[in-house]
Amino acid sequence: MHFFSSGKAIFRCLRPFLEMTCRSVPGLLAAMLIVVSAPLAFGQKVNLKLDTSEADCAIVILQKESARTVVAAADWQALFSSVPYQRLKMRETSIGAPFTDDAFKTFLEAPDTVAKTEALRKTLDAWKQANMESIGERDLAYLPAEAQIHAKVYPEIKPAANSFVWGSGDDRAIFLYLNPALNKAQFENKVTHECHHIGVDSLQAEEERAIAGLSEAQKTAVRWLGGFGEGEAMLAAAGSPSVHPHALDDEAARDQWDNDMQHFGENLTAVQQFLLDILEKKLTEPNAIEQRAEPFYGQQGAWYTVGYRMASLVEVRFGRQALTGAMIDPRKLLVLYNRAASEQNQQQGIHLALWSPELLQKLGAG
């Protein structure tokens, strides 16, 4: 879910998932907002910084409100001038979402928000213990060698309980809703997931070269194949195909994932028809394409489950280097998966769904 070219924003249908989490605007619009090409610092593969200033300032205000003491004008000014707050405001404004200082002030003064003060403080304290550089370095193990991860991480106390990535180049930022239900390990898992997307984004030039000779319909389809990066990011965050993607979550989350994985065959078939409709020019309008693709996101739709099953099977059969090598041109992932799944079907007598020769031929997948 990733791509562009030299120095200017280009329509990018491989990254709508990042903004789909916010559910407030169409994914393609969000993708257009967050993906502008910019050079990364030479030689520095990981530059991942945690900036908690917005949350710190908000907690100071909440503690004063909880204690029924006066919140000074300087307290509000410190919050509103913090970089994470300013960038959140810029992002919300850019997508047409309502966002004002007065409305935010009303949110922080609300009894329901004040009641969460201690839980928010404890959560933020726990998140601050995360080793950001270690998270980035760990993610590099699931990325091509040329990948870089440059981003800010902003825990945010805010009205909308959504998390997303926004920004461009070295200004990319991961905005994470400060959720008291998310412990330190889960926070690190979530950051790792998002960093994987950012790492793949850093390879945009290589990705564009890989599809340069394709037709426009083929380019569109291949870019949408990048949606399977959601499943690859799940694998990267878990750290191994032998670790359950929801190992850090509760039993309900694991059961839900296992249940969703039972629909692998029908989900693969649905994505295949979606891609064929693009390749056969039955689906050409960006909004129509977006609407067809939206269910593949969901809480953990086909981009997650099918992407994860393919990525994990390819890693087990061919090794991690083969998997990361397919991230620049995701057509390779389909080819490698078909080989691994065909072997497994023959050897174990199972019936994993395969990508059709027709689709691979129309994609130009060798």
C-alpha cells in the first residue's frame, strides 16, 4: 500500500488503509493527503521519535480539573502550541473535519474525560517506557534492505478514538489515540504495525520503477495489491509466523481473528474479482474502486487475513528474504504464494485457494 514519484503528491491507492482507521473520510482522499514524496536522511535507517507533549499538557489540565483547581491560560496555551496538537489540528482541517480550540477545550472539560484522568496518566507513563529505536530496528527485519523508517509517534488525548498515519517524507507521524485499554506491549505492537507501512513507503521510487512498463489498468491493480501490506504488517508486528497475530490481545480478539481466517478462500476470491474488474476496465472510477475495496479493510478484512496467510506461508516455505523481496512488487507475493500453497495442497491434501492463471497473466506476473 504504497507509491509515487519525484517530489510531488501522486494519486496513491496503495495506502488508503492508513486513513481508513479514522472512518471519517474516504480512504483515497486520505491517501492523497498523506503521501507526498520527500527525501530521507542519508544513512539513517531508523529515526523514530516519541513526542508526548500534547498528552502531557492535556493531563496537567485534567489533573487540575479533577482537583477543582484553576486551569491557567498558560496551561491551555502550552497544549495548543504543542507540536502534536498543532499537527493534529492541521490534519483534521486538511480533511474537512471540525476541529477548533474551543471544541477541544470543551472535550477536556467534560466530566467523562476528567473521570479518565488517572487511567490516561498511567497509560501514558507506560507507553513512555517503550524503546522507539528498538521498535524501528525490529521492523527492519521484515522490510527490504533499502527501507527506512523515519517518523514521529504522537500519543494523543483527543475526542476521536482513532489512530492513523499522516504526513510526508520525514514529517510522517503516527497519531495514536491514548487508549487506557492498550498496554505497553500492545502499544509497541501497534507502532510496529504502522512503522512497517512507513518502511514500505520509503521504497516508493523502487516500487514505481517495478511497474513503470505496465498499462494504467495494471498499475492501478498492482497498487491495490499493496493492500495486502496490512497482513504483512500484522506478521511483522508479531515477529514470526509461529506467533499468533493477536498474541498480546485477549481471547476474544484471537478467536475473532481465527474465525475471520476461516473465510480465507472466499476473501481471496472477492479480491481476485475486484482486481479482474480493474484489469478488464469494468471498474475505472476512483470512487467506485474505493467503495469496492473498503470491505477489504474493515476491522480486519481481506487485506489483513489474505495478506497475512500469503505472507506467513511464503516466509515459512521460501524464507523471509523472499517475502521482503516481494514487497516492492506485490505481484511476486501472489506467485510465491501460489507455489507454496500448491505444494501444501498436494502434500497435505488440503485445499487452499489459489490465484487464477488468468489474473496472474493479466497482471503481468512472471
